[in-house]
Amino acid sequence: MITLENSRTNVDAYESFFLHQGEEGIHAFRKQVELVSQKLQEVITEADNPFIGKSPEDIKSEIQPMMEFTKETQSLKEVLDSMEDPILKNSLHISHEKSIAHLHCPPLLPGIVAELVIGTLNQSMDSWDQSTAATYVEEEMVKKIAEKAHLPETADGVFTSGGTQSNYMGLLLARDSFCHTYWDQRVQQDGLPEGFGRLRIICSEEAHFTVKKSAAHLGLGEQAVVTIKTDAHHRMKVDDVKQTLAQMETDNLLPFAIVATCGTTDFGSIDPLPELAEVSEEHNIWFHVDAAFGGGLLFSHSHCKKVNGLQLADSITIDFHKLLYQPISCGLFLVKDQNNFHYLSHHADYLNPVRDEEDGIVNLVNKSVQTTRRFDALKFFLTIKTLGTNLLGSMIDDTLELAKETANYLKGLESFSIQNVDPELNTVIFRFQPKASISIDGNDLNRSIQQQLLHEGKAVVAKTSFNGDTYLKFTLLNPRTTFSDMKEVIHDIEGIGNQLVNGGVKC
Ligand SMILES: *Cc1c(COP(=O)(O)O)cnc(C)c1O
């Protein structure tokens, strides 16, 4: 017969796998953190290129065999050694000066070490009794950012997994607040009202795809999103918005949200926020600003004026894991009137009973679409306290300056054509296009250049399409990337381009 005691045979082995006051726990913690730090130092010291350049198949075949679950315990050192080649070295080195593809930033060291604190404390932001101090750190951080954005005192917000979730939340609150006032219907309780098929969301044709995705998740379908043409600077045309609204009235449609983008993913363009706020106000429509990218300009010294109008939004999306250098994930959703959070709060007896609220206990689950939630606010806290706003601001400004210099340089080169000579944010959109007539399709050519750069490990740049053509894209988020790095990358692009033109495109 198994007794209670001898059914717990491995108790001793547990000691070095959890944090505890005992010497063994503390020692194991120190040792493991040291080992990880050492291994990462080795890998980073050796990483000359932003990417090792292997093919997807090769990487997959290195990963697969090591994924077998092991039965017996193994030392951390052994496991770290075994993952060095297939995982660590095959990863994209996002902190490399020539990792310049997407809105994917090199994380700041304070953000990285904050991840260790976050994991160690493992607070859960849903209820106060799981995040006793963290709740207030997040609350105060939200307040400070709302002040920075010049939102009124009624404003509130919550940390999110990123722009996707923040955009979804903005449109969720917009939908439910509209259905409440227009139909006197509580969507949360009663579902969508009859006639919901008439609901419409307005955004520019260059808005992020998550506006459509949100519409789909909100039961409205992507058909509910009406896109507006953009001007030569890729900004939503306000006159077209007005015309669309007039037409919608004629057609008996119900526009309930205008989504402006403050920093589009490709061109970094900023919709005319004050004008769009005015139109929204006139028509009594919720004004959401997707500032996932551009919201970081709140901390810029030279460019913060560009986000003027943000303070007029009913709700705002800001990503800290883009222009503000935080490890993924770290996003923020802000709302001008905190009462709107009622549309998503749900009282669970075990987590956030009404009684808690009466007693003044703050349970952040009331403001989130998540339940268990990370203490991501700590990353930005540690960043802002250690760097200070002066240094953070100049980092952002320097990257915008680099984008300008790079665009200007490309403009002067014969073999390139550039789409945004005067970049609004950190992106440069261009293509290799030699003057002499070439027999290769320009789209195939630029796609091949991007591939080859990646597989030679020289630089990680992005490709995008504009007006049906393939373009290359730099997203210059790393303040350590220099103009001479950029000249090297451009030189490499030209070299590969010429080679392909002369030797034909490999497929
Ligand atoms: C990145 C981005 C999003 C999506 O945000 P995630 O953090 O990736 O979820 C939404 N809108 C814009 C403009 C973005 O740049």
C-alpha cells in the first residue's frame, strides 16, 4: 500500500527548481540566471550578422529532433548548450544594427531585466490580491501616459498584449456605447441588436488590417469597414470622410467609429487628427486613434507636435514594443472616459466581486479583455526611471533623423527610386530600379534582393507592396544604427541587384 509519505518521493529534487528562501533555492536561482546570461553573452558576442541565413527547411530540421520531451531531469547547462545552435543562433538578432525590417524593436536592457523581475514575481494583473503593488504601478503608469497625451482627468487605460488587442478594445467600446445610446441595447447582455448590419467603421485604406479583423471578431464582419482614400502623403482624406458620412446617411447606414492612424505601418503617415476629431464630434461618432507606432512620439523632443490631436480621441492604441523599445509584449489602451469600461466588466465571484468595488479594491480585470495578465507596465517603469525621458527622447529623434538621411541619400542614387523622400517616422520605402532598361521584372528583382540579403545574413530588410509594385522597406528603430551602416546596406542591395540583373533572377 502506498502511504502518503512515500508517494512524495521526489520532494528533494523540487528544491532546486523553485524559488524559496532556503539556500538551495537562492543558489539555484543565482546559478541559473548566471548560466543564461553567460550563454546569451556568448551568442551575442559571436553574432556578426543579423541572421545566420539558413533556409526555413534547414532551421525546421534542426529544431524538430530536439523537441522530444525528456523523461529525466537534465542540467540547465546541458539544455542551454543543446539549444545554442538550433534556437539561439538560428534566431533573428533583432538588436543587430542591420535588423531593419519591421516595426520590431531592439529591446532596451532595462526592459529585458524587467522581464526577469516580471517572471520572478509572476504577479497577475486581474485581481488586486494577485498583484498587490503591481496594480498601482500599472494604474499610475496609465495615468502618467494619459497626462503625457493631454487626455482629460476622466481618462483611464489598461496594458494590453499590443495594438491588435488595443484596437479591438477601442472598437468594442465604440460599438457597445453606440448600441446603448442608439438602440438602448446592452450588447454585453443581449447580443447585437437587430439592424446591426447597418453599423459601419471608417478608416483609411492604409489603416492596419486589425481594424478589419476587429470588425470580424465583433460580429460585424469585415464588410462593416469602409476605407477612405489617402492623399499624396498617405493620410486619410478628410473631405472624403465627410462625403462618405453624407452618403451613409442617405443609405441609412450607421457609422459608429472613425479610426485614424497615427503612424501607418508602411509610410508612418499620420492622419489629420484634429480635423478627424472635429468630424467625429460633429457626427457624434467615436474617435479611435491607432497610435501603435506613432504614439511613441509623445516622448520625442523634436517631433511630439506631430501627434497633436491625440488628446481629442475617445480611445487610443499605443505600443511600447515598437517605438519605445520594450520587449514583446507591451501595449496600452487608453480611453478618454473611464465609464466606458463598464461595457466590458463582468463580475466573477471568485475574482472581482461587486463587494470589492464597494470596499475600494481595484481589480484590473474590470478593464481588460484578458483575465490572467502580465505585469508589463514594469518594463516601461524600469526604462523611464533608468534612461530618463531626455535620453529616451533623443533616441527616438535620432532614429527619425537617420530615416531622413537615408531617404535623402537614396534620392541621390541613380539606381533607386524612393517613395517617401521626406519620411514622417522611421520607415523608408524604395526599390532598386536601374536606369538602363532591364529584362527582369522589377517586382521579382526586388523580392529576390530582399531574399538574398536575408540568406547572406547581410541585412534584414522588409518588402511591401505599393500600387501593386514590390518595394523594399527599412524600419529604422535602432538608435545604434549609423548612417554608414545604412550606406553599407544600400551598397549591398545595389551589388546584389546588379548581379541579379546581369545573371538573371534565381527563383
Ligand atoms: C503593429 C501595429 C498594430 C498591431 O499591433 P500588435 O502590437 O502587433 O498587436 C496595429 N496598428 C498599427 C498601426 C501597427 O503598427
